[in-house]
Amino acid sequence: MDSIPRKRPKSESKPPKRNPKSSHSPIRSLLEPPQSFFPSKEEFIKLLTVLLIACAVAFTCSFLAKHLDSDPKSFCDSDSDSVDSDLDSCEPCPVNGECHQGKLQCNHGYRKQWTLCIEDGAIYESTKKLVRHFERKVCEAYALNECYGTDTIWVPENGVWNELRRNGFMDNLDESAYNFVKAKAVEAVAALLEKRINANGIDELKCPELLMESYKPLTCRVQQWLLQHIVIVSSSCAMLVTCAILLRKIQRKRRFSSRVEELYDQVCDFLEENAVTSNSADSNCEPWVIASRLRDHLLLPRERRDPLLWTKVEELIQEDSRIDRYPKIIKGEQKVVWEWQVEGSLSLSKLKKRRETQKKVRQISDSNTILQDNYNRRIAEASS
């Protein structure tokens, strides 16, 4: 039996194709570093942080070692010559301090801070309080003397110090601190206030003029301002009072005139109605009216005290030709009576009312006429 030739399987892999560039440059591929040779972005940030922390620690350790391990320089003596002394081996003595055998002792009122003598805060505040007390005491005395004449202009300096002693103002300080504060306060007070020695050899203090003005009471300032401007203030007050009086008189005159006219209209209405009533067949009243009774009927009780009010009304009645004025004997006494003489006439107030009524009626009739015309026009349009 003949042997059947076997075919080579197709799944046999072909050899990979080589890059022509790589095949031609094998030395270049050997010289290029791998990708894992360089650090990533996160690793670079961590490395930079570690380096910064290391530098800070090294700088701090170097600074501490330099200042702690080295011996501080001693201070140069105050009485030694600064030219002859070796400034490299000692520190110069600071201001407001005394140096002896390399040690620094600050003066009163100053405290040591490193190699300097700075002013003590408590001593400074005590000095400020002393100066403010002197200023207030002396300036208030001068201000009271200027305003009311009850105090002195020059205040004894020893009196102020004795008052401070009695009040225990400086009990929290020892004797040396007190003397220092007192000396500083005396310097400040001498620069702030005026000072003199009187005939008895006592030091006295006086407040400057400009500073004293701020210590005057408010009432005193107002009083002095009024005295300085008395002419302007008095003239202004007089003008205001005069204007107020004139305004009040004008208002009273207007009210008086309006009241007179109101009473005159009431008299005319009353006389006219009385005349119409007396002319009716079933009326027994007289056509005239007694003037005094009509006055008492129309005037208010407080208005009867002013005779000028009714006098003005009588003047208007006398000028009215519709009203007759004549005397008449009534119950044995002579009285002045008023009588309305115009038949069928109307007073001014009634005329106004009638005119207003006629005007309203005319307007209503005109509107009705317009509506009727519009209605007729629409009917005509609809029918056509």
C-alpha cells in the first residue's frame, strides 16, 4: 500500500517581520535607556518634598548649634573707653543701662530685653496717669475761674503731689520707682503746662489757653458764646418774635373777617325767611326782628365779649339796601328792629345754592339728551 504524502499544517506560524530601521541600527537600540529609567511625575514631587524638608532641618540645626553652643559675649564696661575696648570680645553697653564686669543693669523705668534696655510698660502707664491728673487738675481750675470765678488760675504744684499721696495713687510702686516716675512726670508736666515761682517761693502751674478751652463745661461755653454774639442773637430773637406776632395778627384778622361774613349771611337768611313766613296767610309772626335778640341768638357766648365783632356785622347790615333799620317801641322799651324789604328775593347764600342746583340739573338734562340722540340714531341705523 502506497504511502500517502502528508501535507504540512497551515497553522504553522510565519517568522515575524523585522523592522527595517531596527535591523539596520542595532547600536542605537543598545544606547537608548529603558522607559523605567526616568521617575514618574508623582515620584518626582515626592523627591522634591523630601529634599525641601531635609534642607529646612539642616538649616534649623545649624542655627540652633550656632546660638546655643557659642558663649554669649559679655558687655563692655560703661566707664571704659569704647575706642580702647575690644568690640570683638564684648558687646557695647546699650543706652539707658549700666554695664559692670560684663553684666548689664538697666536704669529705673527700663527692663532688659536681649541686649537692649527698653522702657517698662507699667512705669510708662503710671507716668501717663500722673501727667493726665496734673493736666485735669490744673486746667479744670483755670476753666472754673474763667466761667464762674470760683477757683484759681495758678495751682501750687506741691498741693497736687500731696493730693496724689493721700489718694494712694502711687502705692503700687516702691520708693525708687516712685522717684523715677515723679521725675519723668515733672519733665512732661513742665513741657505741657506753664510754670512759675511765686513771691513765697512756691512752684505754681497754669494751663495754656487753648488747652483750657477743652475743659470748660458745656453751659459755660454756651453762655460765653451768647455774650460774644449778643447783638446778633438779640436782633435775631427780636425779628423772630416780631414775625410771630405779625403772623398771629394776620391769622386773627382773617378769622375775624370770615366770621363777620358768616354772621352777615346768617342774618340775611334769617330775615328773609322771617319775611317769607310773615307774609303767609296762617302766620302771626312779625316781619321785623329785634336786632339785640338776633345778636344773642347768633353769637357764641365767648364772642359776646367782643363788641367789635357785632359792630362790623351792623356796618354790613347798614350798607345793605335790602334791610331796613328803624326804632320801635316794644313793651314800653325802644328797640332797634331789622326788616327784610325785598319780596321774593334771595340772599347770597341761597342764590349760590340755587345756581349750583340749576347747573347740576342742566348737566343731567344735557346727558339725557345726548343719550336719547344716540339711541334714536342707533334705531334709525338698524331700521335702514
